[in-house]
Amino acid sequence: MQIHKSKDIDQLSQDFAHFLIDYANQKIAINGAFSVALSGGSTPKKLHLLLASDDFKDKTDWSKWHFFMGDERFVPFSDDRSNAKMCYETLLDRVPVNKNQIHFYQTENIEPAESALQYEKLLRGFYEGKQTGIDLVILGMGDDGHTLSLFPGQPIIHETKKWVDSFWLEAQDMYRITMTHPIANHAGAVAFLVAGAGKSKALKAVLEGAYEPDIYPSQIISPTSGELHWFIDEAAGGLL
């Protein structure tokens, strides 16, 4: 595990953008392609806009990137809560990606369970039987220690047979659809982006506390052979 500390969220975004582009270009040079699972939330918005800026958008071959989504709120694409909508608006509509290489969840004209099943079939088509899966899984962490849609106390935290699953989250009055922890733990690398003082208590518990994934689900992310990176700002790391 590597911890990368930045002064604030702006510097964190800069530091991770450099890491991401370098890592992607290395994979493209070796394999001819790069795959990444994106994350929702406020921190990735800053990252995406930075990647689409003049400082970064010409530093990689975007046509070689394959985009996946770690988890999603089961809402229409037009809904402002949609992770996919945010990713298109802040990044994918701003850089020359191959739209056929954007692999997001279907959340319209389909039931949540069927959407999860289709996405799992997609992932297995790409990665089943290979030594590693997605090259890089980008994750956030909530104030409660959740990551992906693995929320405290939810049985999905411990799911190992399914690669993708859906469930009703009563606290949000909606279905969530998510990759399960084996996908992240089978990736070439996992990178958490954590910023803000509101995350400091959970971050300390996740990194330094007893192993209690039902309370702090982010603890269950532990790549079997890949790299694990934590990109944090001073505010989030204030208790470390």
C-alpha cells in the first residue's frame, strides 16, 4: 500500500492526474490499451475537468482507453444523480475517446437485477481467466467508510460469487448497482481518492483500526496481486 499526501483537493487532483496519465501510458505501451473503472462523487469531478484541460488532454492516446463504472445509482441518464451523466459532462464529452469503448451500466428500460447480470457478462467477456482484470479501479470513500455501493451493514459487502449486483438501499430510497469487492481486488491497481476533514475519522479507522468491514467497508478492498494507492489531502489525513 502506498499513501500519497497532497495539500488540498486541488493538489490531490493534480497529483493523481499525473499518476493516472503515466500509468495509462505505461499500460498502452505494453498492452496497446488501458482500462479504468471511474468513480462518482465530487472529488472525481475536479479530476475529470483537469484531465480534459489543455494541461493534460493531449498527454495520452484516449482512443486506447476503455471506461467502466464502479457503481451507479439506478436512475435515468438525464438525472443529475447519475454517475454516468457526470462523467460524460466533465470528461468523456471533452476528450477524443472512442464512444464504443465506454462501458457503463444500463439504467433505463431494464430491471436492476438484469442490468447487473448484463454488466457482469460484459466484464467476464473482457477479463475472465486473465491474471488481472481492469487495469485501474478508481474509488472514493464516504464519510461512513463506504466505497463503491458497499455501504455499512449491507450483505453485498461480502459478496464473492457475483462480480456485479444490485440492491435496494432504503436510506436513499433507490436501487444501487455496483461492482463487488472481488473486481477491485483483482485489478492491476486500485486508487482511493479521499479529500476533506469529513473523511478523517473514517480514514483513520480504515487504515489504522481493527478490521471491521461491516462498519468500514473500504477495508475489504485489498488487491490480491495489484497495487493499492491512497491519494489523500491534509484535511482527510488529519488524524493519521
